[in-house]
Amino acid sequence: MNVAKWLLLGVLTLPFAELAAFAAVAVAIGLLWALVLVVGTSLVGAMILRRAGGSHVERVRVAMADGKASSLRADGTGAGTLLAGFLLVVPGFITDAVGVLLLLGSLAATLRRGPRRASPAGVVDLEPDQWGRVPDPPLADDRDDRSR
């Protein structure tokens, strides 16, 4: 079976697995507490998307506004945090568990990298592998001949 079939099978069976997990948690801690837990994790996911996702989406919007962006990086802690927030918003304990694991991985990567220096307003602080020098194009001489 190829990857697309496995992915489709996983997407189709996820709701049933989520229902089974919800039933197991509801039996263990009670229906009301299970509902509170699902709603609480969805609210936490919405807060994560609002906080971390807003700046990430704004960076993508600025990059795409010029129409010159040929590719966008989707790796790093920003994308992991966005995916974790999205998985936490989706109701269910399986997606919440995967979202929390992604969030912990993003947090560990952030702690490993260390605190960033505060940059002055309007300054974008990039890592050395995130930029490269581009030669300046030659400028055309547009001076008016009447000034001579």
C-alpha cells in the first residue's frame, strides 16, 4: 500500500479512534470532566494559534505580498508550534496528545537555542544560515541631458 492510501486510511479512522479514546477517558474520570478537558485543550490551542500563529502568518503574508517569494521555510519551532496549536484546537484526546508532544518539542528546541537578543524596532535578526549576500544590480544612468 502506498503512502497516500495509508494517509487516507488514517484520516478516515481518526474520528473513530477519537470517539473510543473519549469514551475510555469519560469512563475513567467522568463525562463532565472529559468534556471540560476537551474544551480546555481546544481553548489552549486557540490561544497558542492566536499568539504564535499571528506572527508566523504575518511573516508569510509579507513574504507573499511582493510576489517574489519562490519558497517559504516551514521548519523550525514556529511551524511546530503552529501545528501543535492546530492539533490542540481539534477536539479529541489523540490529537491533543500529539499536539502536546509537538509543543514540548518546540519548547525544548527554544530552550536549547537560548534567549534571543532584543532587536531594535524595524530590525530583523536572522541566523547566519537564513540570509545570503546578493550583488547589487548595475544602476542605469537616468540623468537628464538638459542639465549640462
